[in-house]
Amino acid sequence: MTILVTGATGTIGGHVVEQLVKRGADVRALVRDPSKASFPKGVGVVQGDLLDVDSLRSAFSGVSTLFLLNAVVPDEYTQALIALNVAREAGIERIVYLSVIHSDRYVNVPHFAGKFGVERMIEQMGLNATILRPAYFMNNDLTITDVVTEYGIYPMPIGSKGLAMIDARDIGEIAALELIRREQAATPLPLEQINLVGPDTLTGTNVAAIWTEVLGRPIAYPGDDTAGFEQNLRQFMPSWMAFDMRLMSERFLTEGMIPDAGDVERLTVLLGRPLRSYRDFASEVAKPIAAS
């Protein structure tokens, strides 16, 4: 039996593939350009696109379990609905879908609203799936480490409500465990939602304090300038995406990303170890900086 991973060349998808291979699963990766794909030995590679129905039908042939991850793109919602409908047509009854925490609250944020719509389709069509709902990826902060180290500020406008940041490696491992659980079940398992969170719920000031500690010099949190955040993002991403990210950051300020009671304990039991903390992440990033 085969587990198909979409988004396999991205950060999360790559971790999912790696963790599945470590556990002896039969893995197939869906990629747009096989010549640019690099996977562990034994991973099957199929070329396809989530908007190309014929390629999906071919890729889904013989697949028993699907991991569906959609990138933040203008047609993300359409991609997800097409993929799930083709999976249903192919008889795939074991699905893990990567959504986002609070998709039902961040209703004005395009990529959150799209994922919430996909969740509703999964429920209303009676698909047998696990919906994984991760909080903010702490690995997103790899993109701003130069700002932290060179300017002495933590620039992400995450506010004072708190975000339960999670390491991408933990997301990948949890997804792999859930895929294998569904794959090995005697019959398709019912719908389930799991919040994916880190061990700590952190504010902007908290994160700046962690960087201060691991770097050994003061790092400040300058505040919640979401307009400036959007303008900075526009330097290296399309305007629609920068605006989407601004809308998300504004909801960070008003809502935060707060875990439900028992979320951390549930994930700790699932992994059989503690969740990686932001301090762990920052310490790893700081090591080569301190050595240079």
C-alpha cells in the first residue's frame, strides 16, 4: 500500500517524506519537476500538478493514503478541492490534510479562509481524514535572522496575545505518524482534528527575550507595525501575498494563536518526547553565528 505526499519538495512535505521513510512506509511524492526533486532512496516520484486532473488521476492510482498540503497561492482552494475530489474518485479513504489553527476565526485572511472551506468540504462529503491544524511555524523566522543579528530587533509583528509556535520538524513527524496510523488501520478511521502547537505560547517580547539570551546581547521587540510588515514583504513576494500576511499578522494581534486545553500533552504523548521549543530553535540558529 502506498502513501502519496503532495508538496513533497517543500519544508513540511520534505519532513513528512523523511519521517515516513524512516518508518518503512511505501512513499510516493508528487512533484512538478522530477529533475529538481531529491528524496531518500526508495521514494517513488510522480510528475503532476494539483490543477492537472489527468496527472492527479495517474498519480493517485494505487494510492491508499493521501497527505494533502497546498502552498499559499491564489488558487490554493481550487487545488485542494480538485485533489480531494480526484482522491474520492480514486477510492482513497485515508487522508491527512494540512490546514491551519483557528481557520474558523481568521475568516478575513485568504489562506485561512480557503483552508476552512476545505475543512468544510471534508466534513460534508464524509471523507475519512485527519485535519492537522498547525500554529505559526517557528521556522518562518529563519527568514529574519539577519535582521535579528544585524539590527538587534525581532521584527515579526506577533503581538502580545501569544502564538503557540511549532517546529516544522515536529509537524512533519506528527503528520507521518498520523498517516501511518490511518494506513495501518483495519478500516478507514473517522474524521478527526488535531491542533499542532509548540510547548510555549510566546509574545513578541518573549521571543525577543529568547534571542537576547541565546545571542548574549540585547534584542528588542519594536512593536506591532503590520503596515510596515506588509511593505517589507512586498520586496520579495507578490502584493496579494504580502497583504494576506499582513491580515494574518493583524489577527495575531487581536486573537493570538492559543492552544486548547490538553493540546500540548496530546502531542507529547503522540511523539513520545517533548515538543521542540522556540529556545531550542533559536539556539540552533545562533550556534553558527556565535562560531563565526
